[in-house]
Amino acid sequence: MLKSELILDCKEYMMVDGLVKKYPRDVIIHIVLRFPVKFLLRIKCVSKTFYSLIQSSTFINLHLNHTTPSTYDSILFKRSFKEDIEKYKAIFSILSSDHNDYLKFTYQDLDVPYRTSRYSITNDKLMGPCHGLIALMISRTTLLINPSTRRCRLLPSSPFDVPKGFYKSIESVGFGFDSVVNDFKVFTIYHVYTNDAYGYPEEGTKKIEVYELSIDIWRELDHVDQHLPVLFWSTSSILYNGAYFWITTSEQGEHMSHIETHHQMEISQDYNVYESWNKKYTIRGIPTELPLVVWKDYLLGFQSNSGYLMSYDLNCDEIKELNIYGCLKSMRAIIYEERLTPIPTGSQNSTQVEYFK
């Protein structure tokens, strides 16, 4: 940087910092709360006043509870690409809409800093957002991410193992925020079993492990109900109103015996009331096995059999191909909210928060 440019930057810095100090703090907060996170991260570098304000826990909490008309207009997509023979990299893309609901990129693509295998990209799970944080969960590995601030942390693996001769089969994983204890938690539900003399799995026991970020510790839950229903598949759960819901099967599996080649969308009018569920759409003929996300209650996103992201308009029955590609079955998507929430740090001997681009 030239000396003249450096002097100019210093003058602008002092001017902005002095200007901000002339206005009441409440007025500044009221104005700044309306800015998108991308802009907040930029003005944080403009002056000491902005830096201390935006870094403060008070402002972060105010921003967390402040909603704007565009809060729910973003979709975060995860997709993977082959980088080497057995190595794949994941990329995040954040899309938002204009006034005509046309999807466009909000940020440049973000490279997830950890490489995975072919098995992982088709069996991982994208969970969240919880206060702006998301979790990319791959079997026994959890990567906690804030895409807005570009911070991530690879959480420590569970220290619990199974005895020799026994095996662990993971049924479900999840991530959420426990408002009772004001803490983020990760959990794993798995089945511990052994094989009989013919090599077939014998009936085993269910285990549940929970990781609490505030104390950086994994623990096993005691007295787990061994009559829990069988979970349909590991990605069939959803976090809603602070509780997890799963698609389950009975031992007879009767309600799974008639799987048709179409998708149904149902809307619940009253939370926790079975009779309030109403079928809204029946979708036939779309080239996918697994829909990704429903945006604004009428636009269905899915990955086509050719690997491209597709949108299906439920109102006019129109399919469009978007210029976003990933390995087959590697796409995941969630409705995303930008937040400044910091990722809790681990203990000195634990994993730490990292910055990624």
C-alpha cells in the first residue's frame, strides 16, 4: 500500500469513528441492526466503536432476535466434488431471491475445510440453522459452522466405544439449541449388537450420546427406553419448535409396504395435533429420489439424476434447471438465517474454532 493511501485510510478511519461517537448509542444500534451480516463484518473494520459494538454479546443477542423481511429469503446448499481418487471436497452456496423470487448467489462459494470419502458425501446430514449455526454431520464426525462469519470447528469425537466382538450402527444424529440450559448440543442414537454363529445381527441395545458445547464433554444418557421405534433412515429427522421428529417404522413395517413413485407434501395447522395435518400437494414425475427443501411454501428444490440443482414450482407445475452442479446424491439444503453467533470454543486440549474462505 502506498504511503498516501495509508494516510487517506487513517483519515477516513478517524472521520467515521468521530462521526459515530456524535450519535447516541441506541440510535447507532437501531440503524446497524438493519444491516446484513456481510456489511456488519465490513464496518467492524472501519472504527473501534463499530468493532466493540458488533463484537459485544449484547449486540449479538439483539441481532439474533431482530428479524427483517429478508431473514428467511436465503437457502444454503451443500454439494461435493471429486478432488482425488478417494477424496471429495464440499462447497457451500448461499442463494437469495429478488422481488420476482429469482434465485441468485449471495456470497461466493465457501470451501468446507475438511475432505471426505465417497461414502460420506452420500450419507452426511446438514442440520440447522440454530441461531445461525449449522452442523455438517458425517457418521461420528461433526463440523460446526457459521457460514456468515466463516468460522468452523471440528467437534471432538465421542470417547465411548463398544466391547470387543460388538458393533455400533448409527441410527440418527442431530444438532440443536437447548433453551433450558442455554447451550448447543449434538446427539447420536445408535444400536449396539453382536452377530450370531451364522453371522447375522442379534438383537442388541440402543444407546444415546450427547455432546454439550458449553462444557466440551460427551456423556451417555442413562435409562434409555429400549422400546424406541425403528428410525426409517438417519436423515429422516427434523428439528421443530425445540424438539426432534423422526420418520419411524413399526416392527411389521406395514405402512412402508406401499411406496409409490411420487412425493406428498402435508401441512400441519396446529402443532402436535395429528388431525390438523392436511395434504397440500401431490408431486409426480420429478427425476429425483430425495427432495431437498421447500422455499416460500411453493418452490421445491431437488437434485436431478444428472447432478444439477432443479427447482419445481408447485403452483404452475414448472421445472427449471439451475447452474449448480454436484456429485450425485451429495446435495443438501436448508433455509438459512444470517447471524453473528460465535461458535463456542473448546477447552485448551480440545478442538478449536478456525477461519475458512
